Amino acid sequence: MFIKSIPKTDKRTGKQYTYYRLCQSYRIGNNPRHRNILTLGTLDELSNENERKALADRIEELVNSCLFTIPLHGNETIEKLAQNFYRQLIDKNLKDKPRQIIPSTEKRTEKPDIQSVDLNSLEHEDGREIGAEWMCYQAIEQLELRKILIEQDWDESQIKRGLIHLISRCVFPASEHKTERWIKLNSGVNELFSLGSDDISRYHLYKSALKFYNDKEAVENGLSIRTNELFDLDDKIILYDLTNTYFEGRKVLSEICWFGKSKEKRNDAKLVVLALVVNVEGFVKHSRIFSGNMSDCKTLQKTIEELSEKTSFNERKPLIVIDAGIATSDNLKMLRGAGYDYLCVSREKLKDYNVELQTKVQIYDKRKHPIDLYKFEDTDSGDNFLYVRSEQKACKELSMKEYYTSNFEIGLEQIKQGLEKKGGTKKLEKVWERIGRLKQKYQSANRFYHVEVKSDGKGIAAQIIWRKKIADTEKNEGIYFLRTTLKNIDETRFWNIYNTIRQIEAVFRFLKTDLKLRPVFHQGDISTIAHLHLGILAYQVINTIRHQLKNKDIHHDWKNIVRIMNSHKMVTSTINKEDGKRIVIRKCSLPKNEVRQIYDALKYKYRPFIKKSVLPENEIFKTYKIDS
């Protein structure tokens, strides 16, 4: 085998680069030929031709070693790449799967154990998923959550059951009842903590969620500090926003569930409001739960006060990024008084401004749509404002306006036809009621029309006349304003900082969809709050994993990551010895190539344990000792 270099040019950027293929030589008669076996990528890890030749030789060694294991290569980088490409050959059916255990990049510590056995008695049983659970377990260890819980006087059994519930929420977000069944039938998460499946019940899960919430402040603060230390974050910008989730059920006696403006348009269901403070990397700094009828603008001051008490910012306070719903004049005044800089969408519709066309800055969004920016200072408030006009947003607003105005006119035409039909609505009072309901339905279109109803003098509507008001509004479509207290800031940075608000929107979307925080089925208020809080903790664990994967250019969504990791299984293998005893081995499968890529990117171990016992033939295996 040999490695062939292929020069390429990126058509979009014009940049030249080289990628490599693994090839194999063969002959047809006296004519030498070669076939492409596998694309190896750019091989940035290898610096010269000698190392690439050594890699090809090592792959060939692995391919040809079908009966015997061979020692590891001296160069760790070459060995790791060779193992990776060799498994790709197997996974893609380019090479028959070997009959022996492939040498792993992880060093083995156990001594050889050679015994005479009856191969016909070999059986496999109790196969369970372990990959996603083992990945989350190592992320929790990385976050040092166990240490935080010990400081809060959790005993060992409480820690084990609490972490089992947390991992379960990450991998299989469901009710405590369904989670209990999943642990008993599908998952090996309990074995990571040396517990049997019968040692976990839904009542243990309920209690662990409540206990996590009882220590909310300590756990939240500990994770906030640890993620900053782990990834060298300084929280120069923090984002604040709210969402709500709705309930199934009447919730008659609840003190926190109220009717309000639902983000999901579920105005028939009671709500609870969740407020989050996150940094631009998506890690939660603070969370708070409000009653469902709480308006967005009334929550900021309390949250900022709590955040200031629990967080220390070295010689500076972070920039607060908020959306228009929270950016009331009172809130902005409060932030200025507390010494915080802010950046938000202006709630005020500015009229007296002059955009100098020659000084406008034009940028493009991710879809290559133009956006015009112009910065100016407001002399009254002292804030900097950013004029933003998006051509795409203007088209969207005009399209929506056309949709609503056409429907409004159709409704008026139907009312007018009712005056001419037999049995139609003709009474003046009833006609105005129909018009009123139509105006309420199309409020955004109603303001552009003047409607008049003429009567015959006897309380009967004789004619309906409407005309569209003359309004020069199209030039204002797609325009909005951002404002900030920052002084030395250019238009592009102004715009880019505001767009970090998309991060907290993504957090809410993930919590509601992937971690299933909507709808809520719990009946008690404390259970409801504990359910939401556990979802936020699970998000912290998941974001720890995804943040590291993104830094390694692995951009899978979480459901896809779990699907990939679930291919990593563990199974109990049993086989009879020559002396009549039975060997029982509980062991994890070798991870597939995609699984190993994720483990390698996270720098996590491949396998959690190997359990082995020699028992009389009819005895049940009950040993749960984990090798460290």
C-alpha cells in the first residue's frame, strides 16, 4: 500500500491544498496498476513524506495481521491515525472483520488470562446502550459536579442516584416513570455507579430532582465557575431573555401557573416563565422561574441584583444584551445606575434622524443578503444608536402587510355581500359587530383603512364604503434601531454583538425541544420547578460536550450525537470452562470509528469497565466491581 497526494484548488476561495488517498498496487499481466482504497483527508498531523510512508506501512500491517496481534507503533500520532483508517476500512466493508481483538490506542493494564473453554457454550446476554451514558458521565467528572455535591453534604447513595437521573435526562429526556423503565430495560447507566437496575426506582428519581433544586444556588454557581475555568471564559458579554412553557392539566391550586402570553400560542393553557442569563458560549450563569403572568420587562431588575450578589467580575461588569421586550426605559435606567453597559433593540420609533448615505456601511448576512448600517449618537440619552435596514426583512414585512390587507378587504367584501343576500346580516348594530371582529382579527391591517357604514334611517345598514388611507410607510419597512451605552464601537461590531442574542434563543429552543421541557405534566409547584431545573443542569452537561466538539469542527446536533454513541454497547458473555465452571464477562464493545472520533475529540476514555467472574455453572452473575 502507498499514499498518493492529490493537489486541489478551492473554487470559492482560490486556495490551494493537498489531500491524500490510500492506494494499493496490483498487476494486469505485465502492466502495473493501482486502485484507490480510502480517502485520508489532508493529514495535517503528519509533517513529511517519511511519516506518510510509515502510516501506509502501519495500515498494511494491520490489514495483514489476521491471526496475531502486533505491537503498537512507536509514533503515537501514526498509530492513532492508522487505527482510525483501519477501522474505516472495516466499517465500510473494504476489509473483512478480523477474528482477533484489534490493538487499541489505549494501553492495556490487565495481564493475559489463558484458560481452556468450550466454544460451543459461548452466549451473549443483557446487551445495553452505554456510549452516550459513558460520555455524559465523563463530562460530569470534567465539571467536578461530584465535588460540588459532596460540599453540600450529599451522601454517596444520593450522589449516585442524582447523577444517574441527570445522565438519563441528557440521553433519554422523559418522565421519571419512563426513565425508570429505560434504566431497567435499555441502559447501562446504573452500572457506571456500581448499582443494579433494581436499585433505581422512579421515587429515587423524584427525590434526586428535588434535592438538586434545594441546592440550586451552590450547584449553579459551581458549574458557572468551573466552565469558566475549564474553557478559559471571561464573560465579557452576557445575554438575558425569557421564555415560557405550558402545562397539561388544570393546575387549579398552583401558585406559579397562570394564564399569560404563550410563546407557543397556547393561550388555552397555564404557563410558567423561565428566565436565563447565559454567556455567548451558551453556558448558563443564572436561572430563575417566575409565575406565568409575569411580563418580560418586570423581571430584569431582580435577576440582575441576584447576579451581582453571586458573581464577581474583575474590575469590570459585563455588557448586558437584551431584546426589545425587556428594554424599557426604566430597565435601561436601572442598568446605567447599576454600572452595567447594555446593548438592545430600541423600543422607541425614532423619527428625527438623518442617515447620511455616503457614510453607511453595508454588510451581508449568512445568506448573502445585504444589510445597511449607520451609527449615530442621541444627544438626549447619550447612547449610540445603530440604524439597521435589511432588504430581506423589508420584503418579508411588505409580504405580510399585503397578506393581511388582502384578507381584511375580503372580510369587508363578505360583510358587504351580506347586505344584499336574503337572510344576511343587515341590522346596523350587527354589521358594526362583524366589522369590529374583523378589525380585531387583522389589527395590523385595520390601521390602513377607513370604514364607513351608511344607514337607511331605520337601523338597517344600506351600504359599506371603505378606502385605504394614504400612508408612505414602505420606505420604513425593514428598518429598526439598536442602542448601546458603549462609546468606541464601530457599526460591524455593534451588529455582531447584538446577534449574540441568537445564542440564548438557541438555548431555549434546545431546552424545549431536545430536553422536552414543554409541556409540563407535573402537578405540584415544587415538582414543576425541580423538573425545569434538572433540564437546565442537563443542558449544562450537554453544552460542555458540544462546546468541545465544535472546537474540533464536529457540529452534530445532540440527537445525532446520542444516536452515534448508542452504537457503543455493553454485553455479558458467558462460556463454560473445561472444569465445569462458567466464566462470566461483562464488557463493552469496541467503539466504531464515528464513536471513537467523538471520544478522541473530547479526550475521553473509550470504555468504562471490564467485569469478570468465574462461577459455578448455575450461579447468577451479580458482581458490579468497576475497574478504574
